[in-house]
Amino acid sequence: ASCVQHRLVVRDASTLQIRQLYTCLDQIQYIEWSSDSLFVLCAMYKRGIVQVWSLEQPDWHCKIDEGSAGLVASCWSPDGRHILNTTEFHLRITVWSLCTKSVSYIKYPKACQQGVAFTKDGRYMAVAERRDCKDFISIFVCRNWQLLRHFDTETQDLFGIEWAPNGCVLAAWDTCLEYKVLLYSLDGRLLSSYRAYEWPLGVKSIAWSPSSQFLAIGSFDEKVRILNHVTWKKITELEHPAAISNRKTIVYKEVEKSPTVDTERLTFPPTRALASSLFSTKSKYDISQVPVSLQYNKPVADRANPKVGVGMLAFSADNCFLATKNDNIPNAVWIWDIRKLKLSVVLEQLCTIQCFQWDPCQPRLAVCTGSSRVYLWSPAGCVVVQVPGEGDFQIMSLSWNSNGDSMLLLSKDNFCVCYLETEEV
């Protein structure tokens, strides 16, 4: 699904043929599929309205108007039959049921980076709350939206919460001014509290491994600390130095090569395909000889939100690899072998890393840097994929299809779909 102003366009993922076309009441600012892909939500925050469309019944429609309360966020519940709307100033979360048309209210949600979290099985929801200048967490049963547990947290300013994939442990972390990660059980018991250091800026990013065995914590001191699920103690620290000296680490360096123009093939005016192949610069990976020095940016100390520390973390689907980005070294992706707890590969790009994401079915990492190329890494090696097309298609983000055979590439104004060939066995 994609939106153009006030129109919602639904296409077939394999052919890109238009399946449905819907017209909303105003310019669409956010869209989200339900978990079963039968409904799609369109949020118009400026007007405080959410419209829901059905793919099975195109004539059916639903409009939710929050009125004077306003609207700042909207999302689906895991069952795909309830919509959670957060009102302006985070006064409350309204839970709307598409089945019974009933309404439930959750008061005092906290305005933070990640204040609502669902378990992977969709049974429970945790909500960060702020009351009387204190942080709390409420856990609800998604079946009937009844309160299961309500407890306060030992945080100065709760910044985010996230469930482990098995739904047994909830991680909560404090603002960057206070290094603190808290781990709670489903019944609200504090299992463990972790603090790596005290005074400098603290936690910047967090990621659970798919097996729930590891919790990776990216910090402003350019390190990743990994906690184990048995004792919740640190098992290793992963550093991100500007100089790679270990000869067992493979460093792939992106290099550009200007094309050599064959004057005998030139025709005027040249065809579009010929012009594209003759004059566009090519990119490929070279394996650098270790030791290697990476481009290091010294952060500006007197500005807010300094570009320093590990800001991006992601585990592969098979639990074997961890990809990280250190904002001090913006052009590099670090890939760690979790089985050995050692650095395996570094991808050094020409431009700043904008986004990376693992294939949901196999250990294959896709990277984009704001150029018209997609970079793919797997244990077999690296490849650069040039996106064909007219003009300058700058890929700012990407998203894998759940079956791993294609990915969506997004620029500022356009999108395209990249299909990956599967090897026949």
C-alpha cells in the first residue's frame, strides 16, 4: 500500500498491479496494515481522523474521529481488530474495537520514544505511563484490555520499553542522562538492573536476539554490551575502534569506477539504455588489506543529540549475527559473529549509512546509503545492486517482504520493489 496526498493505492506485491484505490478525507500521514492484511489503516493527524478500509469488502468503510482530543499516533493491535489512538498531549490512549464498536481508555501514557509494546504472540501489551512526576508501567491483557499488572519503575525519565520475543521479560531503559536498563517479569517483578557506568551519556539503542537469549545494549561510549538471559550479567563488550587490526576480520570497501566510453559505440542522440550504461559510475566491493583505518568523525561537544555512539542494532533471524553502526564512523556497518562473540566483517561505504535490515528468513543483510544502490551481505560475500531507472533515485530506507524474496526501497518521493532470484534446488 502507498499513499499519494489523500489517495490510498493498494498493489499486488508480485506484479505491482493496482488492486484497490481508496479516497480519504484529507492528506494521509500514516498507513499501517492489520496483522492478517485484511484491513489497512490511514491516519490523518491534522484532522484527528482515522479511516479503515477492507480489502475483502471494498464498500465497507470505517471512520474514527477523535474530535477535540486530537491525534498524534495510531496503530493496530496484534489481532488486527482493534485500533489504538493516542490523543494530543498524550492525555490518553483510546482503544477502538472494529467488531463490537466498543471503546476503552488508557490514561496517562508517557510521551517517549517507545511507550507501547506488544508481546510477539499478541497476548499482552505494556504501556509506559507518567503520573505525579513518576514513571509507571501497566501490563494489559489484549483479549479484553483488562489491567494485569501496574508497577512503578526505578527510572528518572523512562525512555522506552520492549518485550523479549518469548514474551517473558520486559526491558525498560532510562533517558541517556542516566545509564540504567531494567528487566521485569510478566508479573511486574524486577529481575535485574544493569548499569555500565554512571556519569557520561548512557543507553542509545537496544535489541533483543530472536531467541531471547541475548540483550544487546548500544551506548554513547561507542560500545555494545551483551547481557545473557540466565543471570542478566554482561558476557562481552563489543568495541568499535576506527582502526581494524585483527587479520581475521574481513573489510569490504566500496569503490567507484568511472566508465570508459567507447567512442565507436556512440550514436547521437544516444539511446536511453546506452547513455545509462556508458556514463553512470559503477560501484563494487574490494577486500581491504588489514590493518585498515576507517573515517572517524569527532562529535561537536556543545550541541544537543551528538552523533556519537552505537545508534543502530539488529540481530539476524537465525540468531548468528549482529549488525551495528557507530555514529562516530557513519560510513561503516559492523557485523559480529554471535557464536564466537567476535567481529566478522566490516562494510565500509562511500556514503553515510541510512538504514540496514536483515532478511527475515536467512542471514542476509541489506544496506542503503542514500544513493541509488542497494548493498547485500551474506556469509558468502557482498554484492552491489544498482537500481535501474531515470533520474536520481536516492534510497533512504528499505523493508524486506516477510517471505524474504523481495524488498521495498523508499526514496523521498518514490518507491520501487527489488525482487531477488531464488536458487532452484
